[in-house]
Amino acid sequence: MEKLLCGADLGGTKLSVGLVRRDGSLLDKETVYDHADKTEGQTVDAIGACLDSLLERRGLGKENLLGLGVGFAGHLRFKQGVVITTSNFRNFKMKNYPLRDEIQKRVGLRVVLDNDANAQGFAEYSFGAGRDFPGIIFLTISTGIGAGIILDGKVYRGMTGTAGEVGHTIVNPQSDIRCGCGNYGCLMSHACGLSLPRLVEKKLAAGMETTLPLDGANLRGTIDGRWIGRGLERNDPLCLQVVQECADYIGIGLYNLFQIFNPPAFVLGGGLLHWGDIYLGRIVDKFYALAGDMLYDDIAIRTAALGDEAGLVGAAALLLEDE
Amino acid sequence: MEKLLCGADLGGTKLSVGLVRRDGSLLDKETVYDHADKTEGQTVDAIGACLDSLLERRGLGKENLLGLGVGFAGHLRFKQGVVITTSNFRNFKMKNYPLRDEIQKRVGLRVVLDNDANAQGFAEYSFGAGRDFPGIIFLTISTGIGAGIILDGKVYRGMTGTAGEVGHTIVNPQSDIRCGCGNYGCLMSHACGLSLPRLVEKKLAAGMETTLPLDGANLRGTIDGRWIGRGLERNDPLCLQVVQECADYIGIGLYNLFQIFNPPAFVLGGGLLHWGDIYLGRIVDKFYALAGDMLYDDIAIRTAALGDEAGLVGAAALLLEDE
């Protein structure tokens, strides 16, 4: 029997571990939601426990697995398998934590550890919206903005392993909106979930009104992608403007990536895509308006096809990256 | 005898053809300055004539050459060896012109045709300021801004062959300065030779004064990198401010490329580097201010080492790219 792949997606809200066939289809998975309250070591153990449980109920052993790919929401030293830092977990920063080797010790399998956006991008490239292309630029637009750069069938990771931090590129140096990174005017300060409260605040301060209820005392706790989405459904003018502005910045981001990479395809994923056609259409329009006659070949702009499983499936697929 | 390389640099002001040793050193070259008044076909013939003359005076034949690499100032379809368009020549646009095959017919050698910034970047990577690194991002800041992206020893060219057009990335969407590409606020509209007259005009309009003589009737013909350089020498406050602003934008550009590529090294070339340490120092400072604690490994920022020969030598070196 051909060996199965195994993937894990270790994020701030949930930990999923799954058995994946070579064609990218999911055979079985386990998901837990309480890992973020734990310590580093307990989290490593939770991955191992999920895997043990999966193997037991499928009547499989470790000898049936090619290895374990892990997608992680944080900055990594890829070659060393070490977490540099992460801000996505309550109880730990995993500062300089040798996560890959710790998982390897626990599960007794070859482990590949990569950034979650890289894993998602590689999944879309291998099995999803990007499978028809020799490479893609995958952009995930959610609470934050991440990218997976797939060139000629391989994830491009750079010197340390932190390539693809497109969210931190400066797109408006005159901006008064500050990102968590400390800089003003990066893509993340204008066009992701984290930026929404500030964008709404600015419109309210400028006298715009919204038809949606606002918890004035806790604007930052109230406003997120879903709140804006509800506004879109009822044609709230403030929400519509926020969506348009976010879309314009993402369009600029895509255009910049086009000029840099001249890629055959973009794949867009992440929660804000739920805003629908009004959002995606505006992104695409902005991109083509900027690209104008500098675009000499067709470029595909597709939405992600694999949904929530992309991180897990992509992490598993990374076991085959060098084949 | 090991075969020699041959390189040509076909730009708007001059055409150079040279014989290059495998270590990147130049054995001999010919340069002509009247090619831009000619037709496409005559330009192809001028390359062939330069090569014939070089071979004759060195007592060599075509059998002593591995091939001919050509660096060209324009947009190319790399795989096809076709010029899409160029705005650097007086008499021709070379629209969809099969330049590689036309040269090949004339010279009877294997020809590689690439963008001039790619050739320069590959030269710096192979023999110059980037030779200690597994890859570099080369940026040339001159009349325009171009880049050569060298990843793991290969030029990254993208789908069509137009990757690396970093000059056209939007860095200020609120800008009122328009680039020749039609967009506002791209890097080229703020930080290259072409943008200098407009930057000076804006400062004059805002009431700033310069100690340099100005030909009011022909501001655009007067102001270039050298004019600003003369201002720097005499501490002209307007020129100093223009240089600082240009440097800040290049610093932003480098920072954005760092977040995208996480490269081990940047190499900076091009005429505006003659502005010296006040310019380069400000670029570097801006870069590190933005990168802050997101830079986990040392990154080298070096100035180009090969000078005017980089285009020719790099084009020749491209003959060895796949070895």
C-alpha cells in the first residue's frame, strides 16, 4: 500500500490533524480547540495524541505514514524547524522553540514544519484553484494577510523562511494607520480584519453614519469581517465604503506582486472573501486598471478552492515537495 | 582552449559587444553610439559587425565562442526571445520583434536574450557585489528603476519574462505624481531620474528656493541626477530634500522586497548611486527603521561592483546560467 500523508494545522483557534491521500483528499481528521490554553510541550503532545487516535481508529500504524507536515501560524526558521515567534496563541510565544524536532520526538516520524500561509498556498497549487499552473501567488486575507509564493512547483521561503510577508509591505507611507508591526501604511493596516475597527472609527469620526448597531464602548470587540458583511447585506453605506477601500488596497497589492513576479496566477483565500462579488470584483477591477497595457499574457485570479482544509492538506503535501 | 563567452549590451545610448572570460573578466570590447538612429535590422547588423571586428582583431573564430548573450533595455518574452516593446530607442519600438532569432541568424551562434537589469543583476551575482550569496535582489536606480531577481543561482523571470518591474510597484496611492506607465505613485514616479524634474517643480511651487541656476523654460531638460548632484556638493537645501525623499522611497522599496523575498542580499546600482553616502546612508537607515525587529538574520546591502560593464558581462554569463 502506498503510504498515506499526514498533516497538521496549528493555529490560534484550533488544532487539526488529518490523514491525507496522495491526491490531496482527506481520509480522516481530528480537531481540538483547547490547545491554545496549554504550554508548548502540551501542544506538541496534543498533536501526537490526535495522530495516535486517528491511527487507532483507522487500524493503521506509523509505518503506513510517509511523515507529518505541520502548518504553523507564526514566523519560522524553515531549515532549522524552529519557531522564531508567534502572536497567535494566548499562553505561549514559542520564542526560538525547536517545534519541528519536538514534534518529531513525540510522533517518531519525519516532520516538515512550515508557515500556515505557505501550506495553504501549496495545497491550492497542488490540488486546488492553482493546480493548472506552474506556480501561483497565494494570498490569504483574513484577520491578517499572508502569502504563499509557489514558484516552479516549490514554496519560495527566502533566507530565514519568512518570505511572503506581503501584509507588511508599505503601500501608503502617508497613512496614519499603524499596524501591529509598528509601521504605518502597510497592507495589513488597511486591508485585513485587524484594520477594520480603525477604518470604521475613521469614517465615524468624519461624520459618516452606519445603520448597524455599534457598541461604542467596545468598537474593537464589535467590528470584524462578519460585522462588515452584515452591513453589506443591508447596503450600509459605511460598510460598503470600507469594503471598497479594502478591495482597492488588495488590488494594489496584487498589482505590485504582478510587477514583481509576473506570475501566471493569483489564488485568493481567507475570511474576507466571504464579502463576495462586490469585494472580489472591485479587487479585480483595481488590478486590471493598474496593470493596463503592461499585462502581456493572461493572468488568472481565482478564489481558493479547498476551504478550511487547505492548511492541513497543504502541510501534508509538503512531504512531497522535493519529489 | 575553453570557449570564450560573448556579451552585448543594447541600450538607448550605446551598443557594446565584448569577449568575456569564464571568470567574468573582459578580454576586449567594441562600443558604438549611432545604432539608435538605425532600423531594427541595421541594429542587428551592428551587433554582428562589432562581433566580427572583435574576432578579427583577436585572431579568433566563431568556434572559439560558446555563444552570445544580449542584454536589452525593454520588455521581452524571454522564452521566445521576442521584444514586446521598448521606449529607449529613437527610431524603433521593436514591437513584437523576434530579436533573438534575428541576431542568431546574423551571427550564427547560440543567442540568449534578456532584459538589461536581469543581465546586470546576474553579473553582480556571478562576479560582483553579490558573489558571496546564494541569491540577490539587484536594483538599478537610474533614469528608471529596474530589478534583477536572482534566486538560487537563476534569474527569476516570471510567466512572460517581465518579472522584476519593481519600479512600477505602487508605493503611494495618494500621490499626484504620474509615471510614464500612466499610474500615480509608483516607485518610478518618486525615486528615479525621470521623476526629478517633477519633484523639483513641486518644491519650487511650494516656495522653496535653490542656489542652482534654473532654466525655467526647460526645467525638464535641465534637471537630472547630475544637476541634483551638483546641488548636493554645494549643500543646496532643495536638492538635499529631493535626495532624502528619493532615498526614503527606495528604502521603502527595499523593505517591501525584503518582506516578499527575505533575500540574503540586496545589490544597488545605477546612476543615482553617484549621489554618494548621504543618499545610500539614508536608504539603509530607512530600510532598517522599517524592518525593525522583523529582520531575523543579517541582510547585506551592497553597491554594485562591476560598473558600466555589468550589462555586457552579465549577458555573457547568462550563457552559463543552466550549467
